[in-house]
Amino acid sequence: MSMVSVWWIVTGLLMIIEMRLGTWYALILALGTTCSALVAQNNHSVIFQLLIAIVTISLAYIAFYLDRQRRLIYFNQYKRQLAQRPHQHISPKYLEDLDAGQTVSVFHWDQQGRTKVKFRGREWLAETAMPGCSGIGRYQIIAVREGALILAPYRGVDHFSYGR
């Protein structure tokens, strides 16, 4: 059996392991063995094939590690910003834009002006944006604050009751 076949078999086994376990590390190893298989097809020595595998795996691991560290740095910066202003926290802009303008139905309010509404397949805690506004009916989401939907009375055309 040639070295090319050995490298491709090892690559296939590593890909099966990666699909079963879902780890990036097995994928990185498979990348290294793939590069070694390509080098083996050009009839380079076994030492050079191993060197290519080691260099490829090392570079891929370093890239994976640096990307992970970058994400942790951004996450820690976001946590620090939230700690400096916990009472003013409104979700990141992309989440706020995703929910703003959507409508929900409110069936009751508690004494503090809060309720639970069904939105996107689950129950959410919701608060009224205007004190004293606690009627039942349709409300529009204007923001998301600390995991709670901030609601204002819906003033648009209600497609469900249009024409009645």
C-alpha cells in the first residue's frame, strides 16, 4: 500500500471521527493529513510528508486558537460595558432591530406593569413602555431590555380585525 493511500485512509477516518464527535481538532488533523496526501502524490519523502502535516496542523491550530481568543476578548469587553451600565442595558443593535416593530397579544398585566407574552415560539417577560398603559390587546415591541420585551400600544392596521 502506498503512502498516498495511507494518508487518504487516515484522512477519511479523521473525518468520520470529526462527524461523530463534532470537534474542530479532528478537522484540523484531517486538514494536515490531506496536505500530506497531496505531497505524497508528488513522490516526496516520508519525512517531508510528516513535516508538511506538522506545519499544516500547527498553523491551523494557531489560527483556531487566535480566533477563539479574539472572540473571548470581544465577549469580555461586552460584559465590561454591561457592568458599567446595567440599568441601561438594551440588547445589541442587531437583536433590537430584529424584534422592533413586531406585534404581540397581551391578555393581562400584573401590578408592576409586566406580563408574559408568547413571541417566537416561547414565553417572554414584557414590560410596558408607558406607565399607566395596561389595557389588553395588541402591542408593538419597541426594544429589548435585559431579556424583557418593551411594549407600546399598537397603532397600525391590525390585519386580524381589519374590516370588522
